[in-house]
Amino acid sequence: MPVLESTPLYRSKEVDLLSAFITDDITTTVPALIVHGYKSIGKTYTLDSFFNNRLSPRVKKTIIRCDECVTKRVLLQRCLKRIREDSGIPKSKYSENVSYRGGEVTNFGGVCENFENFIIAMEQFIDETGYNEPHVLVLDRIDQYMEIADDLYTAFNRLHEQSTVKFLTTVLVISGDLPKEIVTSSVPQIFFKAYEPDQVLDILQSQQLCEFNANLRIPTNIQVDFWNQYTKIIVDLFFSYTGSSMNVLIDICYELWEHFTKPIESGKYQPQDFLKIYREIRTSILDDNVFSQSSVEPYNETESNKTNSSSSFDLPVHSQFILMACYLASLIEPKNDLQMFSKLKTLRAEKSNKKSSPSKPSKSSRQQMTRQNIDTRLLTPGTFELERMLSILTVIYRNESSSLSASIERLHMIEEENDNWDKELATFTLNANIDVNSQLATLASLGLVQRTSSDVLSSQARWKCNMSWSTAESIAKELNFPLKTYLED
């Protein structure tokens, strides 16, 4: 069979294999087929092209996006419902109710609890309608299904053996390696090879995805030349990172198109000056933001703060407060907790107003260097108990968090209006708002804190902060947290 013009580039061999395995004759078509290969290399696109241009219109098709199904029941229910609809048989020809456990289920949500019930519902549909036309069921991205799909692989591959459903051909579309359940099965397989760089370039250049502003009135041939040069630069720069993932490369083409066309729209360059444009903007396009879309910016941050921000920590505010509590618990001796964290605002005010000359050190103190005489920034962090850290966390979050602390005038107003303010502060706990234990476990996995005992439930388990002074100071600046005020002099 000659290759049609609509056949995807470099996929004619795969389309020929599909034509050999899937036909309009039930006696010659395969009962099951596996299509596999790496992500975003045209598996779904090639199947759609095959169904629309090569496959006989007599063959019905049903395509299920398995990554959109939450549970097995939802997946099987969607398969049953879509097969009925795509068969073209009116609903009046068959019963909506399904025989289930000796009775009829009228609620569709109770159908297809497992694969056995799916077969019962399909056989009932066949008995009532006599449907026997060739039908293709495509389970796209079944390996990305949200539950474990090990039993579904073998169940769909053996559907013909354990039921009277003979008209259905199941196509499993898998990205990556084959699961162990079907790697040794006799089901036919079609492997999609990854694209080479020149093949990726040809695919991108076969259709111009991005267009110039219509007001520029650039001739078509010049636009095509510019697009060809543009895609060549994109492939040369980013193929080592993206590989043959077409979706990522297409997203990059859309992302950087404005950078290349903006100098043309401003009148600074002409479309023929592509190399000059590239030399001017190459530093701005080789940026991590081209790939990363995970940077989360604070809610109320102004534009000036966004441009001047140089934060290197992508941690939630609560996690940063936990790190501050761990750092203070590691450096401050437990005997000084009452002095440092009890009614701290009052103590700081008295300390700042009190002016006293330093006393002359005695001879004995000059001879012996203690922990109190050493700058806190030079000390090695010690270990601490988890309960002590949580107590410190409650105090510093209550005193320093922008969502809880307020000006002195506002506190006085609240005290006048509410006599229970002191009681509310005394009973405040951070555990009621967030899951501290989960965030602490995340920080431990990042190596910022560590547990000295492998047994979590052991009474001897202690924790230690692994941050240096510079790291702690950087996080404190982000939080506007007065770290030095809490440390011992």
C-alpha cells in the first residue's frame, strides 16, 4: 500500500505495521496490540492519522485517555460507555441497566467494579444488540493511569480468551519500557524509535507554528526562511536537553518566538537579519526560565521586589520558620530558653532601653573560655529534642510571622476589645494550621536537618540543624526575621 501524503514524517513503517495488524475483517485483525516508545515522539499522533486516513470507515474506534481516569472503576466505566456510544447503535436498542449480582443495576456508578463486571456488561450489550462490527479500543497512556494497572495489561490482552467479545481490538499505548506482565507475551508490538536531530528539524520545519504580526506584511517566502533558521537554532541549542520530545521543543518555539520577532516589530532589524538578532538576544534566551515553570512568587510582592529579588530558597514560609526554630534550638542552650523565648518582646524592649557599662572581666573568666564567650556564628550546632524545637517554633512564629504579629498600637486595641487575648496567645499552636511533621520530614530529605537516630519512635531520637550561619542569615532576611536578637551575646 503506498504511503499517503498525510502519513506523519518518519512514521511510514509504523503506519504500515498498524495497517497489517488492524483491518476491517474480524478474522484477520489482531485481538490486542501494544504500541510503545518514549514520551512525545508521535505515538498518539500517528494513531490518529492512521484512523483518519488509512483505516476503513467501517471500523469503529474508541480512544480513552487513561491518565485522566482516577480509579479502575472509572476507567472501565468510561470504556463501556464510549464503546456503546461509538458503536452507532441507538440507546433504544439496548438496556441501560446491567445485570449485577443477581439483580439489575440502574445506577451506572455501580457498574464495572472490576474487570469481570466489565465483561458481563459487554456481553449483555452484544446479546441485546447483536453488535459484531470491527471495533478498536485505544487505551492511550495506560502506564500513566493513576492506580496500579498490572492486572489490566493481562486482562485486556486476554479479553478474547475469557469472553464472547470477539469484535474488539485493544491497543495499549505505553511510554517507555514494557511492564513485566506483558514483556514476554505473544501480543504483537510496534516500537516507535526516538527521532534524530535532523528528523526533529524536518518535522518542525514542515509546518510554521508561529506567525508574524499581520501588520508587518512580510512576504511568505521570507517568513518561511526565518522560521527555518529559527527552528534550526532551537534544535541546535536545546536538543541535548529535550531529546526527541516534540512537545517540549514546540513549547520552546512558542516561548522564544517573541524574543526573536520583537526587534523586527520595533523596526530595529529586518527578517533577513536573523544572525544579528540572535547575537543580540542570545544571553536572554539561554535562561533557566525557558524550561522551569515551577518558580512560585509571593502573593503580595510588588514589581520592584520581583526585579530585585535574588532568593535562592524555594521553600514555603512555614518551612523557613521551622528551619529558624531548628537553628535556634541547635545553638541556644536549653537552660537559656526561658530567658530568650518567654515574653520576648518585653525583654527586648527592656534590654534596648537599659544602658549599663560592661563589667570588667575577672581573672578567672579571662583564663577560661566558655561557650558564652564565643561568637554564636562560630559555634557548631548541637542536637535538640523535637518537643523543644516545636515549642520554640510556636514562640517565634507567634511573635515574628507577618500573618500573626502586629504593631504595638494594634495589640493594645485588641487587648482593650478582647480580654481573652492573652489566653488566645497562650493556647496558640502551629500544629492546628499546618502539618509540621510532614514539612520537617521534607527538610530532612533535603539534608537541611538530620535525625541522630534511625528509629523515629525512639525516646532517644534527637535532631540537628545542618545550616551554616550564612544560610540561616539569608533565610532570616527573606522572612524579615530578627535572628541576631534571639541568639546569645
